[in-house]
Amino acid sequence: MSKTSSRKIEEIATSTLSKFEELKNRLREMRKVLVAFSGGVDSSFLLKVAADVLEENVLAVIASSETYPSKEREEAIKLAGRLNVRYTVIQTKELENPDFSSNPPERCYYCKSELFSKLKDIAKSEGIPYVLDGSNYEDSSDFRPGTKAAEELGVRSPLKEVGLIKDEIRQLSKSIDLPTWNKPSLACLSSRFPYFTEIEPESLKQVAQAEEYLKGLGFNQVRVRHHGQIARVEIDPQEFSRIMDENVREKITKNFKKFGFIYTALDLAGFRSGSMNEPLHMEKKK
């Protein structure tokens, strides 16, 4: 470890470092693991630590589908190579499952059931006893049906098990020089649609194009929620003044129409993960 990394480690809270050590200990006990790798903050951190602890006894599996931006898949492949981790890319076909494409609140359960089943099969063929995902401790606080699929299929979530939250994972990622430490939060493109709105390839393409365009303009954390002819844009409130610039607004609305959106709306609540779950939470309060 470099002197710079050592200084970064020293600046991290003792409680966080304790969780970090516990994570490494748990991975050592597993001896050989398969990591579901998306290239996001959490799974990148898990893969890096697993590779440091277990060396060649780690396999990263990257899922490719229409619900996942191709650019993110390419970045995940590059990072796996940079970490010198053996990896493979698999295709998933969740859109072919009507239980998924009809977009019920349990949508993620069907997606994760397919993915984790394939990962278990790969692990079995490779003689790998553990399949891991990058869920962290905070993921328990939101509505995440995919967790049920993980539990049913025996997938482990070491970051969650040791109590690591997102901010701690970012701090630790920075301390070990992971380029993903400040990467914006990611989510499957299917999360951009109101529940019970059919998820179709063309609609997914619209969302992907719109979000990529906003990122190209320099907006960091973005979501484009698909409401038929309307695109509801979520960005960091600190960037509201920039998006309201007349030239920027004109560029966005003009290009969003090319992507298939007639109207473009700015969500004044700003970016927040899981905003499509808000109607579910309101229903529970009634």
C-alpha cells in the first residue's frame, strides 16, 4: 500500500475500519467466490477487496441485457481487467418474462431470480461455494424485492453482513484508489418506469439516450423517469440553476423530442433513489 493510501486509511473512522477488517476476514473464510459485478460503487469495492484477499480464487460475472446501459457494461469489463480479475459476461433475458416486463412492484424479484440462478449454475460448474452480491446495509431500508431472490438462492451480501453503508464504502474505495469511489449511484433502467407500465426495448432506449445526453452536458447524478410522452428529470438540486439556463433548456427539450419525449419536466424534489417507490409508501400510510 502506498504512503498516500496509508494516510487516507488513517483518516477513516475506527468503526468503519473495523467493518473493513471483518469484511476481509469473512472473505478469507469463504476461500473461493463468484461476485455479481455491475461496475457500480458497491460491487466494485467488493470485487477489489475479494481480489486482494483471495487473489486468483475470484470470478466476476457481468450481466448484459437491454435493461442495463451498454456503456456501464463496457466500464465494468475494463475495471475487471484493471483489477486483474478473471471475468465472464452473460446475457439475461428478463424482458422475455411477462412477470418482469409487466412491471409489477415485485419486478426486481423476477430479474434477480433469473440472474442469481445463472450465477449459481456457473459457480457450481466452477467449484465455487459462494455467490456474492454488492448489496450494502442501507439497502435494507428501501423496498427491494431482489433481496428475497438472493435469500432464496443462498446468495451472500458481505457488505450488508458487516454493516457497511454507502458513505463508508465510498471512503474505503477512495483509500484503496478505486476509480469508482465517487461514481454516481446506478440502477437498472427498468426502475425509470411507473409500476404496471409495460417495459419495452424502445422505451428503455429512450431513457438510456436521454440520461446519456444529460451526462454529456456535465450533469452528474441523473434519472430520467419515463411517463409516456413526458420525461421527468431528476438531478441534484444544486444543478437546478444550470439546467434552467435558456440555452441548456432549449438543447435538452430539442434533443429529448428526438428521443421520443414530447414534454420534459424537472422534478423539483431533485434526484433520489427509488422515487418510483414513493406511491407504494404513500399507499401504506393510508
